Amino acid sequence: GAVVSQHPSWVICKSGTSVKIECRSLDFQATTMFWYRQFPKQSLMLMATSNEGSKATYEQGVEKDKFLINHASLTLSTLTVTSAHPEDSSFYICSALHVRAGVLEAFFGQGTRLTVV
Amino acid sequence: GEDVEQSLFLSVREGDSSVINCTYTDSSSTYLYWYKQEPGAGLQLLTYIFSNMDMKQDQRLTVLLNKKDKHLSLRIADTQTGDSAIYFCAEIPLYNFNKFYFGSGTKLNVKP
């Protein structure tokens, strides 16, 4: 149980186009999901907190208009990278919190490798 | 936000023990976690420790928590090549029980 599915696993797009990444909690409801960007030097950077039914909370330095987040249901959050540039190429990971066996855990999607050419 | 720090790299030989260290700043941490990330994949929970514990053992894994020094370690006994991955420590502060703070990750390389 407690699976978070992310789609697509990888995507290549042209500069200037938009790309949508989906994050689904498959067997639990998630009012809050998190979007991370992972740089080549491996550190995770929290980009934003996605809140079901309300606006996302963005971390400092993350452009709201460039990284559009929509959390339309209790099991789905989407991240849209708009007007993509090569510097947006990265590994994007989502996560959702869920209590399993009495312990709060962060469950992660498989990640999406975005390459902008 | 809270600071969670880890060394970036660790290299060991197969069969040796690996010790990955983590320091954090928040004294109100409730749970502390170790996550494992294999290449090209998301993070998977490896183990966790509650803040009122000093040690937790789970098969080849031993977690030690020194609350006074705010130091967390993960020891992997008899390290195998399949243990090669990035290991992240994470904590949840008491004042914000809805946000994980992750370290930068330690890349463990196991040489055969």
C-alpha cells in the first residue's frame, strides 16, 4: 500500500513548449503533495507545496508562473513547466505524506527526467 | 527552514561496514528518517527512528541518534554492491508536522 505514481518517467521537449507532470496517490488521499527538483549534485530542492483545493505554496526563488501547480483532487497534483528552457532540464520528484503503521512517512513518486532541447 | 547536513560521498569495499552521518539543527525533531535513492528512481524509506529512542536495529541497518549533539547515523553492516545508492536523512520538526527537511544526500559507492 501507500504508492505514489508519477508520470511520465522521462520526457524530452523543445524549448518554449510546456510540459505537464502528474503525481498520483494510488491508494490514499493526499491533501498535500510536495514537488522537488533534484540537481545533478544530488541535493533535493523543495519547489512547492501543493494543497488540494487551494493555491500552492512556493519556496523562495521558485517562479510561480513558470512552474504551475494544480491540485484538483485528493489523489492528483500536476506540475506544468511552462515555456521550458534547457536550464529547466532536471529530475523532478513528487511526494505525499501518509501515516503507515502509526508512522508518518513521505512517499515518493518515481521521478520524471525532463530534458529540454 | 531547518538545516540538515550530510557528507556528500562515501566509498567502501564490499563486506565492510558503512557509516553515513547526518547532523540537524532542530531540537524539536519528532521523527528522523533515512531514505535510499537508487539511480533514476524516487526515494524509498529505509528506516526511521523516533526522537525518544537512541538506537534502532533492523537486520543489517543500525540507526544511532545522539540528541545532545543532534547527530544521526546509519550503519550498514556487510555492505553489498546493491547498497550503492544515495542516502538521505530527513527530519520532521514538532512545530511543522507537515514538512520534511532533507539533507543533501550521501552517495555511497561500494567497490567489489
